[in-house]
Amino acid sequence: MLTEAYDTEKYALIYRLFVMDFLKVNYQDAQASTLFTETLHQSGFAVLTNHSIAADTIFETYQEWAHFFNTPDKHLYTFEPNVQSGYFPFRSEQAKGCDRPDLKEFYHLYGWSQLPEGMSDRTWQLFHLLVELATELLGWIEAASPPILQGSEQVVPLHQMIADSQATVLRILHYPPLTFAPEGSVRAAAHEDINLITLLPAATATGLEICDRQGNWQAVPCHAGDLIVNIGDMLQLASQGYYPSTTHRVVNPVGEAALKSRYSMPLFLHPRSDVILSKGITAKDYLQQRLREIGLL
Ligand SMILES: O=C(O)CCC(=O)C(=O)O
Ligand SMILES: [Fe+2]
């Protein structure tokens, strides 16, 4: 009887999610965790509104990084492949299976990295707020998961996967104005994220699209204050597909919009490198293989 009542309630929520309020979940809603985990299970993707991170903090962080990307000194921070921390110049990454580089430059900031000189600690504040929120959301995901994700002989529970992880990274991205011929490249070609979950505060411009279950590209609205959450391949693997990773891309703008930079800041929540994601595969081995595939190693 209990299961029946629960199922009816759950289906009402799913109905609300897909028919009335497409994939949006209000963090303050009493049923937020149920809605959130259900949409992630169905589509690997959710938009969180009314969450704890102030739009001003995000906007001011973008402003500081716009300044960084506009100075030649950024090259002093160029990353070393074995560390993967620092500045990644324009056209350094291409999506897995794609032979053309993306039209972006970015900076990778880990908990143990250094900020470029002269920057305030606002980015660190945002980093810690995002990690805190990501940890809470992963807790929701774990609680709503089938037993395999709550710990088994092979796989530890999700909250243990991220304990003391040094691999979580904030990627600050700049997509420059398209004042040149893109030669078949796009801002970010279709890909899936490598990590467990990604938290993506709304970018400064539209362009993000996700591939829905029918294989159609859907533009993701870009409202300041929204936080996009998607599942990455590591969680898809560890959950044996219960949480599917979402294919997404960033398309090239046309007209006036092409003359503007676009900034975005995904936080990639990673497990500790020794964590076993699936039989015989550690997070470290998995990540190394993927970094080679996208040209960063
Ligand atoms: O810029 C965006 O909106 C998305 C970036 C992204 O998908 C990535 O860097 O993995
Ligand atoms: Fe991505």
C-alpha cells in the first residue's frame, strides 16, 4: 500500500516536471529533492532555481575573469599537462571523437591551485559554495538511488567517493567573439562530461543546448540565477546507467551576438582518484584515458 501511495505521488511529480515546468526545480520546494533526482534519472539534466548562490557573486566573478582573459599575462599561467591546472589557450581542447578544436580558452582551478595574481578571493568563495551545494545535491542523488549507489562490495557510497577529493575542478571558460572564420569548429562540440555531476551557473549568453531523449537539440534558457546540473560519465558508469550522462554542446551565435564574448563556469565534481567506479576501473585511469581523448594529455 505504501509503495502504491509513493508511486502515485512520484508520477504526479514527474507529470508536473515534464508538462508544466520543464525540468526546472525550485530548490526551496518541499519536494525539491524528489523532483531533482527524478529528473536526473529521466534525463540526466535539471535546472535549479532559488538556490543558495547569489547571482551577484556569479556576475562579479565573471567580471574578474573577463579582465584576466583580456590581458596577455594569461599566458604566464599556461597549464602543464601532468598537472592540468592553470590556463588552457584558445583551441586546446576538442570533444571526444571530434577532429576540430573548440572555440574556447579556459582556466582550471582545483582546491589546491593558485589564482592568477591580483585576483580577489571571490572565485574561491564561489568555488567553496559550489562544492558545498554539489555535495548536498550528491547526497540527494545517493538517497534516491538504487542500492548499488548506496554502497556495495565493489563500489563505495557516493558521499565517500568525494571525501577528500583533490580532483574537483572549477573551469572558467571564455568563448571569444567570432570575428574569424570558424572553419567547421563550434564553441563546444557535442560531448558528455567526464565527472560525477556538473554544476553550471547560468552563462553570460545563450548557446548551450542539450540533446533530449528523442535525440533533438533543445536550447537551454539562460536566466541569471539559474543553476544547471547534469550527470557526467563517471556517475553513469558507477550507477550502471540509472543516472544517464547528458550530451550537450555550445553553438556558435549569429548576427550581433557573434560579436560578443561568452563566459561560463562549470564546476566538475570528481571522486578521489583511487575510487573504483566499476569493476577494475579507478577514477584515475578513467580520467587519464578521457584527457588523452580530448587532447589535454
Ligand atoms: O559553456 C557552457 O555553457 C558549457 C560548457 C561545457 O559543457 C563544458 O565545459 O564541459
Ligand atoms: Fe560539458
